[in-house]
Amino acid sequence: MTTSDLVTSLPALWLAVLATFCLAGVALAAALIRSGKYRPSPFVPQASSDGARTLLREFEKNGHSADAALVKWSPDTLRKILATELPDAQVIVVSNREPYIHNLKNDDVELVVPASGLVSALEPITRACAGTWIAYGGGSADRLVVDEQDRVAVPPDDPSYMLRRVWLSEAEHAGYYLGFANEGLWPLCHIAFTRPSFRASDWETYESVNRKFADAVVAEARNERPIVLVQDYHFALLPRMLREQLPEAIIITFWHIPWPNSEVFSICPWRERILDGLLGSSIIGFHTQFHCNNFIESVDRFLETRIEREDAAISYQGQTSLVHAYPISIEWPPAELGKVPPVARCRDSIRTRLGIADGVKLCVGVERLDYTKGIIDRFRALGELFDRHPEWIGKVTFLQIAAPSRGTLPDYERLHRECERCAEEINRRYGRDGYTPVLFVAEHHTRQQVYEIYRAADVCMVTSLHDGMNLVAKEFVAARDDEQGVLILSMFAGASKELLEALIVNPFDAATMGEMIRQALTMPPGEQRDRMRRMREIVRDNNVYRWAGSMLLDAARLRKRAETELAAINSSIETGNVVSLPERWRAMT
């Protein structure tokens, strides 16, 4: 090549190099966007702990129809789905906790509605479907109000469905519920660094109680094709037991807590049995896609199955189970909210009751007393705020409502003592005459009382160390029709995948969480309104009826597919072109 040729080719060479760099830059940017590591924010820049946000909210994933967002989900919507897509279908809900408890108090029967996220989510659905709810009857007067079939019509003021109670002995409850479920599966599934306890006697009791509930479902089924909604980790074996007795049933199992990765799950001595039990389900639901992926990986590691990852389907023993994410939510608007005074009156009432002076901000936390909820970690974050910004001492009070739970278990007894000790230490260090930084209230509160507290708060902290969804976050948002208040939300709670406008924190990082408390306390009203307005739209449009409706629509599709397959088999028999059932199953899956 001559010198003149080289000179002539240089511009073209530099142009090619420049184009290569541009293409590489575009590819890098696209990769960052796909990975979720870059997300332009319309709000004020936040601390680095907020980097866990994703491009898509959880309900926008998993191939859910865009049309679903245009539907106004309500009890009427569910009834229409049942009437048009699942005519004459019987809906049976199975859970450990019952939606209504009858207790004896001073020789009178007192009705108690438990403050449970599961109950608050499922109760309006069962009402809308006029179904049957099967649960453990643990109230001291539960046996006094049922009929000869152990049933009672509820709600008492306007009966719309039947509650069927299952009776357990103290030994059964201790082994199945306190033992295997809550000392074994609960810590296994949560990253809270509490060692699971697995005892063979607990497992045997767990298995026998699951069998007892299976018998109750079969007894309540009007035909062989009910739709059974199995709830949570108390009933991992129930779907397989039901499949053996009701092979044509649509069984939807929803796992309300996280599912661990396969390495963690491998320590469970009965891991294969649990997976086999769950795969008796037609549909297995989790709150997030991440938990779906963990479940599929566990199945892939421990069972011989065929997994269609693109369709999130697992073929096992001649049956296909779908594994989908259905982010749970709350009733919109919450029924109890109609009984609660306006925000201003709630603020005045709560502050007067607690003795909080004018000009002092109120932060609140509301949950069961559980080691997964991060209560002590938020106390430490408050201490970090006071150490780094002492000007806030005397200007903010933290109210922690912690409903007692599983108090007979040693881990929960220790947690209660540690929470009290930590609160007392902060009050001793930073308190003064007329000012108490932390109010720790380990008592049960009614739903109405909880909503009053939400309305009175300047900041609500939901800082779980690990959580499936956490409906407290959504309840706080629903309570704030004044579009004020700030939600601080753990990146390890499923709600953080939807409520992207919250202040997202890492609860294990006390210093940064303390800074986030300061940001919440100083957030301008306009920014509070913008964030709260968007979160309220999300909770309104993706309420509990959409959660249930999505599962019921998937159940309807499965039923229609089964009917089509049965018709094809009958046609083959009539024409003599018989195809074996295993071949049919392989063709379907």
C-alpha cells in the first residue's frame, strides 16, 4: 500500500473504529437496562440501597395480559369469572388459620377476627365465591357454634360462605404447627439466620394432619371437580393427597412465604416428599418470579421431571404443574377503612393517647413479633439516626406494634426479651423528661386500630429481613387517602417489587437505613404526594381480587384444556384410533 493510499484510507478506518465503539456502547447500555442495573428515576436521587429497583413491577412480568390492568377488579369481577369461565364450580379454601374465631369470655361467646395478612386477603374472595373455608378450629368456643358436620355460616352478620373446622389435639398442633411448620419450614424458607429444627416425630405428625385435612376436603367436595385453594407451608403434602382422591380437581397451592434456593432447601430431610406433595397441584403460586425460579431449581435438582422453563411448567408422574407468580394484595378499599375517622382526627387521637408533643414526627412499625420482621434492626437504625444527626433527638418518636406470636417457642421468647432490652437501651440513651424515643407495644390490635395508626403516622417502616410479600406496606398505602406519609420498605420484601416509589432499604445496613429515615422525615409534601399517589394506583388496580381472579382464570384454562383432551380421547376410542393415556399426556405437555 502506498503512502497516498494509506492517507486516503485513514478517514474510513477511523470511521469504522468510531462505529465499533458506538455499537459497543449501545450494546452495553442495552445489557444494563435488561439487567435492571440502570433505571432513570423521576424522583430525587436516593441512597445506594435504592439500587435494587427493577424495570418491571412484579405483576407486569410472567406474561400476564396487559388487558388485566384495564379491568376494574372487584367481587363482581370474581363472580363473573366463576359464572362464565367456571360455571357450577365449587371453590374450597384450605388454611391453618380460620377467618373467624369463637372464644369464651366471661361465659359469653366472643367473636374474634384475626389480624392476619392471609385472612385479610382470602376472606373477601371466599365471600365473593360463596365457597367453603376449611381451617383448624382453635378457639375455646369453636365447638359450641358448629353444626353436626362441624360447619358454621360466616360472616355472622351476613352469612355468605361456610367455615368447616378441623379439630386437632394439643399433640397434633404442637408437632404439625409449632414443630415442623414453624421450627422447620419457616426458618428454612427465610434468610434470618435462625437454624431450622427437624424432628422425625414432627414430620410424622405433619403428615397425619395433612391427611386429616385432605379427608375434610373430600368430605366437603360436592363432586370430583372442585377448585381447591391450598394455602401456605402448613400443607405441602396436601395437594398430592388430594390428587389421589380427586384426580379431576383443580388444585391451586399458594406458598405465602419465600422459597429458598436449592442449596438451602437441600438440608430438609424430607425435601423430595415435600416437592412431590406440592407437584400434586395444578398450579403452584408464589409472590415473585424469583421464588418461582428457586422452586423450579429445587425440583430440577431433586426430582426426575421434565421442565419447560419458557412455559414455567413441570411434568411429573404423568401430570403437569404450572409455576406462576401471583403477587398478593389487599381488598380495595379495605372494608375496615370505612369505620376509621379522617386523617386529622386519627393524628390528634393517636398523638394524645401516646403523649407525643406537637412538632414531633411519628414513625410506626406494625407486624407480628417475629424474627423475620427486622424489628431490632430498625431500632438500631433509629440509634444511627440519633448518633449521626443528634438534632433529631426529641423530634421523632418510633411506635412499634408487635402482636405476640408463637410465644411458646424459645426463639420467639428470646426475641421478645431482646426487643424490650433494645428499646429500653435507646430510651435510656436518648430519652429525656417528657420524651420517649421508642414505644414498644407487644399487644394485639384490631384492624380498625391499626388503620388509625397508619393514618396518624408520618413514616411507616416495613423493614423485613425476608418476606414473601408483606401486606402491611399495602395497607399503609391504602390508608393514606390524604396522599401523605412516607413508606420505608425492605428490598427483601416482595412488596418492594411493586411499590417502587417507596424508599427501598437494606435492613442489614443500619447506618444507611438511618439516613433513609432522615430522608423520609424531611421529604417535602409535594414529593410525598407524587410517590403516594402512584403507589395507591398500584394497590388499587392490583388488588386482592386481581390476585384471585388471575389464579381462577388460569384454573379455567386448565379445565378447558382437560375437557378438550377428554373429548379427543373419547373420539379416538369411538373411531378405533386409540392412543394410550401416557402418549396423550406427553402430547399435552
